[in-house]
Amino acid sequence: MSGTAMPEPAAYDALPDGVVVAGADQRVTVMNPAAERLLRRTAEQSLGRPYTEVLALQDAEGRDWWACTRPFDGLTTRTRQPERMLQLPDGRHLLVTSSFIRDPADRSTVRALVVAFRDTRTRDRQERERAELISIMAHDLRSPLASVKGFTATLLRAWERFNDEQKKQMLETVNADADRMTRLIGDLLDVSRIDAGRLELRPQVVDLVDLVRKAVDGRSAAEDARDRSFHVVATESLPETWADPDKVAQILGNLLENAVRHGAGAVTVRIDPEPEGGGTVIRVADEGDGVPAGAEQRVFLKFWRAGTGRGTGLGLFIVKGLTEAHRGRVQVGSGPSGGAEFTVVLPTNTPDFI
Ligand SMILES: Nc1ncnc2c1ncn2[C@@H]1O[C@H](COP(=O)(O)OP(=O)(O)OP(=O)(O)O)[C@@H](O)[C@H]1O
Ligand SMILES: [Mg+2]
């Protein structure tokens, strides 16, 4: 929109927000399809009618919004109303903004009132998700914190009563629980960065086989993987790939942890060139029960987990977010031994792919 020129009415048709425009005579001149849907009345019924009738908005106290704000004869310096939550007579809520197009020669004259509005479903959903995130994280942080607090308090109170072996055991638990909390908080930060599209990647040429070997060595050395076997099968020549090595390590770490925690038997990682020359395919397979049929998409959602596992359900959401930040893709299917097989395709990328 340049100066005070109004866009053609058709320009509003594609907008997801409802738009109602009233001319200097305070009658409706434009009503787009989203407005018809949100106001549950047609443009035909509304064009030429007073805007106060078409958009009978009330504030939270039930007062007539237009009588309060007086767009056409209120303050002449005002050119817009910031976003407000208002309600329709039937009680539904809308987020409403309005702008007043004034005559450049005579600022006291409003040539048009443009009102844009949207329903609150998206915002309600985001708020629900945020509240859910907080409640799950608070719950998951509480149990390791309770253990740290419990053991520390016990040691401080009765230091003399325990022998060295017992003290060492308690400190080991405290240490492991502190690690768990650090990981949870790290996951939470990653989730919020993924949600906000603010993941920072530091791309460099990576040796994917080396990254896989390191991730496997790290995971297989852990206590809970003692009786599991790990195999890495790599093709000799892989295309040169630009990626953030820390993030790739995080993807692999999550998949290997899942294979140990939710899967069973041997864990095999295969690394091959993508057949169409588009990059590298990394497959992480185990010999467990696999993910439940029908849940192949849902496993990547925030908080999704089968049954009441010990995890928070963020690992695969993060794997997907990190992979997609590399313009790659991830999916799950059934591996050669019937267990879950996660396939990550990483494109070769260029130094400036982000
Ligand atoms: N290898 C696997 N075999 C069978 N089920 C799996 C496997 N990997 C993941 N799942 C299922 O997918 C769910 C989601 O995995 P995800 O990594 O997102 O969360 P989590 O491991 O439960 O918790 P977190 O990773 O946040 O600690 C798991 O709870 C599990 O039910
Ligand atoms: Mg996990």
C-alpha cells in the first residue's frame, strides 16, 4: 500500500486473516472470504451496511468497542489500534487490529477504516503447547533434582555414618542425576530453538564415518549398553558433505540411545551414498520390536512416546529438527531384523547452505 491508496478488494481474498474495510460513510466496502467465515455472514449481506453492525465487537467487559475507540471522530492523531482480544456477540474471541486511513490534506477526515482479525485457535494451541512443555519439563526435572537433594542432604546430615563405598555410590547417583538434568535442559533449549527457527549451524566438511564411529564408541561404553553389540558398516567412498559436526553427533547420539533404550539386540549403523548422488544415507537399526505400526510419523512429534517409557519424548523431535536444518530428512521403518530402522538422509550441501 503506498500513501493512502487502497489495495484492490481482490487483494484481500488470499489473506488468512479476516479483513473488513469501511469507507468515509462508515459503510462496509470490502469483506474478504476469511471475514465471511469468521463473522459467519456473507459479503453480500454485509456490503453497504454500517461497519458497527457487521463487526459488532465488544471488549472484555461487554462494552461496544467502536463506541469506545471512535475511529471516525476520535483523536485525529490516531492511525491505528494495536492488536486486541475482542469478542463477538456470540462470545467467540477474535484478535483484532485496525488502521485508519486519513486524508493527507485533512488529517481529521478518515477516508477508510481497515479492520483485520483472526481467530484465537492458533494462539490457544501455542499457549497450550507451551504450558504442556513447561509441565512435562518441570515433572521430568523434579525427580532427578529430588534425588540430588535427597542424597546431598543425607550425606551432609550423616557423613560419619557411611563408609567410603556407600558415599561413592551416592555421589555417583548425584552425578548421574545432574547429567540427566543438564541433558533435559539442553533438549529444552534445542526444542525452543527449533520451534523459533533459530538453530545455529556451523557447517564444515565432515567425515561422517568418523562421526558415526565416535558416536558408537561413546554409546557402547555406557553402563546400560554393556551387553549389547554394535556394528558400523560403511561404504568406502562417500560424497564430500558440509554439516555441523556437533549437530550430526547429536542426531546419532539420540538414535543410538533410542536403539539401546527402546530397542533390543545388536545395533547396526550403515552409511552409504544416497543412490541419486544427493548425499549420504545413515541407517540406525536394532533388533527390538520396532515402533508401533501406524506411529511412524508420530514418533517425531514433541513428547510422543509409546506407553509410559522413561524418556521425555523430545529426542526424535530434535533429530528431525536438526536433520531438516541440514535440509535432510529422517524416517523410520522396519530394519533387516525386524527392529526399528531410522534412516537419515543428509544432502552434501555447500558451505553457505544455511
Ligand atoms: N529404536 C526404537 N525402537 C522402538 N521404539 C522406539 C525406538 N526409538 C524410539 N522409539 C519410540 O519412540 C518414542 C519417542 O522417542 P524419543 O527419542 O523422541 O523420546 P524418548 O526416547 O522417549 O525420550 P527422550 O529421547 O526425550 O529422552 C520412544 O519413547 C519409543 O516409544
Ligand atoms: Mg530418545
